[in-house]
Amino acid sequence: MDFCDEKIKSCTSEPDAERRVQGKIQLVFLDDSYKSGTIYSWLKKEDYDRAVTAHQQGSIVKITGTLVEKGKTRRIESADFKVLEN
């Protein structure tokens, strides 16, 4: 599943960058009926660091992976993360 042309809503991780091995990002997206929703994914450290920079710059990102839904919570597992050109 792809979530293209999305912006990052938030980034959270271990505060100590030396101990950080992953980070969580949250994206805002529009569903098929144009309702906004959020989805999150855990990223490995290298991708998370790029996500933080993309978030600070307001860049658009693409995340691909397996969509898991539980109640109203949506997450992408086995994520492939890319920062797209603005």
C-alpha cells in the first residue's frame, strides 16, 4: 500500500540520538472519500533521521508497506520510506 504526497504530522523517538535505533512518524492523509486521517509507522534510525529533516522542511514523503488496521488505528509495517522532491 502506498501513501503518496503526504506530509509528516509528528516525529517521536528516543531523545538521546546515540541510543536511538528507530523512530515513529505520523502522517496525515485523505482517504477515498476525502476525509482526513492519520497513519503511523516505525522507521529504522536512518529513515527516521531523514523523516525529521523532511518534517522540518515541510517536504512531501512517500511510505510503502503493509497496512495494518485495528479499530481506528492505522499503521504501515515493513515500511519503505522516501522523501519526494518539493
